[in-house]
Amino acid sequence: MRMLRSARLFLLALLVAAVPLAVCPAPAHAAVFISVGFAPPVLPVYVQPLCPEPGLMWTPGYWAYGPDGYYWVPGAWVPAPYAGALWTPGYWGWSAGLYMWHPGYWGAHVGYYGGVNYGFGYMGIGFVGGIWRGGVFAYNTAVMRVNTTVIRNVYVDRTIVERNTIVNNSHVAYNGGPGGINHPPTAQERSYMNERRTAATSLQTQHAQAAMRDHNAYAKVNGGHPSQLASARPLQAEHQTAPASRPMNQARPQQQTRQQERSRPASQSRPQRQAQPAERSKPESKPR
């Protein structure tokens, strides 16, 4: 009997792991949702790295689900895709016995994210980490850590923080279900959910994919305590280090020297005309 029960549990675990995706009718910005049969780990506590320059938005870390279970995507500063853009973080929501992932998005307002208190401005309701003022983002240093020697657009507003905070001392990472956060969307959050949305940027997608490939990011390896909780540098700075752009810049001087060599025979005397066929044959022999 014990062996039969163990076999059943094993097959159930394989079924949950092998079928994590469920395609559901949804808007164009989120056509695929991930559903899992067990809850994500608790949210780890960490220190937000300093924002090094203006125009960066904080995207909190979260538990995602991959081939080997839940893995942690570190929090990061990312460039705002456009002036006025605000990030609504994704969240896990319990429904019909499953935990479904609702992906984050960019929009004019921060919508509903399950009441999950991610900290650093995302206290459960809306966003209190800053506001846009005339195309420039101002940071509320009551909850955001920024380099004030570089960033001058700062203010302090603790009242709005207290008014929009959902206390989550147990650091639960999901809404609804057993032990989950009990916060249905407010009327304002519902209205924001119907606004135009923009999906995560390519930098955010690359960031999440890198975390999925990191063996140590998975909860079954780190026991729910990831070693890298937040990215020390903004995502833009991390992806600018790729050397792909350097050969393109170096090719320009070579093209200029070839053009100069071709132009020399036209400006010199007749004896130089004999060397023209040999010089013209060089580029013809190279593959284009």
C-alpha cells in the first residue's frame, strides 16, 4: 500500500511539473498563464540597491516557475520604456485549487497585483515609490533607496505609504487560497486593470530567462533563500556590456581606408593606372 501511494504521489508530481502551462482566453498582452498545484515559497527579505541614475524604475523580485520548480527572479532597476510608464508587478493567485501566475505589465497606473507586499513602493495597493512630474520621475525616499548626490528629484511622503500598505508579516507570496493574502481588487484597481498595457521589456525578459537558467535560483536548491536577491546594477548597464557592437564600430575605419586607396589612383599620374586592376581585384575576391 505504501509503495502504491508513493507511486501515485510521484505520478502526480510529474503531472504538475510536466504541465505547468495552461492556455486561457486572455487579452493580447497575456495570452498564456502558468498554473501550479502548490504554493510558491515566502518572499525573502532583502535590501534594495541604490538607484544610480534618474529615469530608472524598480521592479521587485518574485518567484517564477520553471522546469525545476519555483525559482527567484532578482529585483532590478530597469529603464522606463516611456515617460509616464509605471510597472504593475506580477503575482500568484489561487483559483480552483491551482496557483496561477498573472504577469506584470507597464501602464499609466499601477493596477492590481493581488495585494502582495513586495516592498519598495509596492506595498500591496498601488505604488507609493514615486510619481511622474512633467516627464521626469520623482522618487519617494521614504521607501526607495536612491543616490541623492546624482538624483535630485526626490521627496518624502510617509502618509501615502501607511495608507496603501497591506501588512504581510509572514511574507506570503500569493493571493487567495489557504494562508494567502485576502485582498480582492478595489474599484480603482479594477478600472486600472482595463487600461492599455505594455508587456515587459526585452531587458526584463532576458533577466527572467537568465534566472531560469541559474541552477542556484531554484527553491529546491537554495531552500527558499536565494543568494542573489537583487541585481546590483540596472539591467540596462548589464546588457550594454555585450561586445557585439564593437566590431561594427571598428569596421568603419577599414571602410574609410579602402575608399581612400581607391581614390588615390584618380589623383595621381599615369604610371599609377597600371596598378588599378590589381587593387580592384582585391575586394572582388572577398565574399560579400
